[in-house]
Amino acid sequence: MSEIARLGANDMVLGITGTNGVTYNLDDMSSMVQGMTFSHTLNISPDADEIAGVQYQSVANALTYIGTQTPVPSDTNRWALWVSGTLSENIDLGSMAYIHIVGTGNALLTGTVTNSDTSFTFSQLPGLVVSNPWAIYNCTISNFTSSGASFTVFENCKITGASITGSSGAYINGGMVTGGTFNAAMVSIMKSFVTGGYFGDSSGSGNGFFVIAQSYVAGGGTFYTGAMIFKCIIVPSTTSSPVLAGGNYSNSYLVGRPTVSFPANSMYQFYDCDLCDDDLDWVIPDGRNVTLELSHVAGYRGIDVGSGSTLTAIKCLGGSGINLSDGATFDYSDGVTILGADIKDSAIEDATINDTTINDTTIGASTPSTGNFTTLTASTVVLPVKTPVNAVAATGTLTASVNPTANDTVTIDTVTYTFVTATPADGQVLIGSTIADTMNNLQAALATHSTVTATNGSIDSQKVFTARTKGISGNSIAVSVSNSSSLSWGSGVTTLAGGIDGTVGVANEVCMDASYVYYCIAANTVADVNWRRMALSTSF
């Protein structure tokens, strides 16, 4: 059976969690933008005669006509511009919300296509995919650019050149990408063919949010730290190969040994992937710092670490070898585990293994110069020394000294709430007859906030806001007020605070320190609270 057949349609249901803490079903988002209906249509044909209200030679001329019509374009009054042939004019989608470009036949957009809109924020998803104000269907696009706060949907399009960067976003479904740079606030490619392009953050910092899902990556494309690849087939062609220069790969098949380049300061995560009979070791070149996580990965043989390189492994399950060259460092993150691997004696000489817990592992004749090992023998169990912690959510306290006045605002993360005296709309808070009433109304308005929750403070004029996701990520949630004489987060406070990352652990992991024995009841991430402890008694 082919790899494509193995990745069946029934398997392609994905959920992803964005940086705003909201989980989106990508398969649902895919269907939302299909079956769009239009209230009005115009034909665009560069070589045809213009017919007023029916057919135009350019998008610009069509927009001039639409500008004379009422009601104006909206979510319930959409226009379709049916484009045929080659259209070389430059098009700004930002000036044509709810006016969609729909290709007929072999529609080619060879001019520069941009989107100058500046209203996009991550918290608007999946609403923008549903309402879809700026979209192109069934076209080949040779030069699309966006860097500002815009969001564009492409349905069944072939993109041969693009630069989607900065705070912009894009959703590409059912199409083909052969080239371009994709490193923006949010880019999602669904159920498409990818044969070229640059995806993610080449600097290695992992900025932006890039997803490619349920797609076929063949012969090209370079994927950096920050790129997330779900349920994809990744395969070289006879002449070229996709380049994995970092990124997160989940439930995917890597067929025919695509290139894993291990650039400096790169980060890789592989979850539930099949490397499809890759019988050669991965090689980290000399002098590289690489972070690697492997969890339930089938088909890989081993990892060769070059001289002077540092491999920071978060978790490695399975595999037949981690081979260290002279002077290399295998730097294991504190408190994590390598299971079922062989560290071979010939490669361990003159290398350093740091802060590592090793279970069920064959270690060669040489002994690492430093390390923290779990030794399992028939008679002795030595627990690793470690003090794990559970995650703590970041919090902030808002205090009202007097009742807010009309048009005062409070901002939490990216959402601003305005105090009003009339019936409040979305994003507004009714000013009550007392401070307590007003603060209770604010708490009610935050019930659907994506990143924080609100609870009562110690007094009626206070509310405590808590990050929905535990850990230090909540410490970056910004807070502010417009009128400090009525509302205050405290002197100098600009973000939530107090978030603590939990210690990463595997299910049933046991460790100890001088005061407690710790047990991990389930796999623990930086946002979980799955560690339990038991105090040690006095000597007997």
C-alpha cells in the first residue's frame, strides 16, 4: 500500500492550540471556507470588451462599479469577480473586503497581490476563516506579499511565489505551494501539495505560528524551527529533497530519507512519526548546538553527534544508538529520560553527558565524566536526585478605587473592555450603581476571554485574573488601564506574574531529594500538575 493510501481521509482530523490558548479543529476550518455563496458576480477578462455591470477588463474597473452599488459588500452581501486568462495588474485585497477573486479555467495572477488590511489578530481565529472577508479561489498566484496585520484565505490556489511575514496571516487549503517565504503570525496550509518554499523562522527563535497539515510534501521546501507539520507525507523526488532544518513533526511519514540538515541552534520535535525504513544514522555536523525530541518514532537507527557539538535531548524513546564523537556533549535537559537506547562505548570517550537519567540502557565500557544516572540491577534501585514542581498559573489583581467613568478601558492580553452607561455590546462593560456591581459586570464580560479567567478578590472592589494555561507563558499576558485614578493593577504592573513552569516528566517516573520522594502520575508538561510527593520520615 502506498504511503498516501496509508494516510487516509478518515485519519485527517486535527486539533491545534494557538498561542492564545484556544484550540481549533483544522478539519472544521477547512470545510468552513468551501461552498461560499455570492450575492453578485462580475466577469474580469483583460481581452474582452467591457459591459457595464457585467464584465470588466481589470479588477480596478470592477471595484469602481461596485463602489456605486448599495448595499455595500458585507458578510451577507458578497461579490465574486470571475477571472479568466492572465491578469497582470497589481491587486490590493485590503481594499476589497467581501469581494472575492474566483478563477475560471487557468486564471493567472501575475501582478503583485497584496493585502493592506491591518485588523488581523490571532484571537480572531477561527472567525476570519469562517467569515472569510479576503479570499482568492482557483487561481495561480506568482507574487503574493503581506507583512502587516492582514489575513488572507486561498482556496484551491497554486502559489508559485509569496512573502507572508510579520504580523500577517494566511490560510491555504486544497492547493499547491511551489515557492515563497512563509514566516508570519499565523500561516496554515491544509490538504495541499508542497514542492518548494521556506517555512518557519530561519533564525531559530521559533517566532510566528506555521502549520502544514494533511498534505504531501514532495521534492522541495525548507522547514525551520517554529514550523509544525501534522499528518503529512514528506518524500524526496528523484532530483531534490525537502530540507528539515528544524520544526515539529507529528503523525507523519518521512519516506526515502528527506534531508535533515541540523543547522546551528535548530530545534526538532518528532512525535508518532514513521521514518519508513531509514537505516542510516542521522548526523549532526561538527560544532552545532541542536535540541531534539523523539517520542514514539519508528524507523530511525541512531544519532551521530559531531565533534564539538551539543545535543540537548528533551526525550528520546527507542532507537539503536546515540554515538558521540570526541569532544562532543550530549546535554540532557534536567529531569527527562532516555529509554531503550544504546550509548556505544567507542564513541563515548572524551565526551560529556550532563544531567541525564538513563533507564534500560546499555552503556559501553567507558564511563561518562559527569552524569545523574538511574541504575537498575537485580538487587539495587538508585533513584535520581531531583526536585520537580507542578505548574503554577500567572495572576494579576485589578482594584477599583472609585467607580469607572464612561469610556474608561481595561486591557487584558489583546482584548480591550470599555466601560459604558448604556446597554453594553461585545467588549463593553456596564457601569453599575456601585463599584462592586461594575466589577462583577467586568467579570461576566470576561467569561469567554481566551487566555484568562476572573474570580473574586479579597474585597468587593477587586478581581483576580488567572492565566488559563499554567506556566511562565502567562507571565507575558499584558494588562493595562486607561484611567489609573479609578482602576489599578498595582504600581509598575504591566503583565500577569507568578507563573511557574512544571517539571517535565514521564508517567510513573520516580525521583527524590533530601525531603521527599516524588511520583509522576501521568506525563507532565510545563503546564501540568501531575507530580505527587511523600515526605521522608526520620531515621530509624
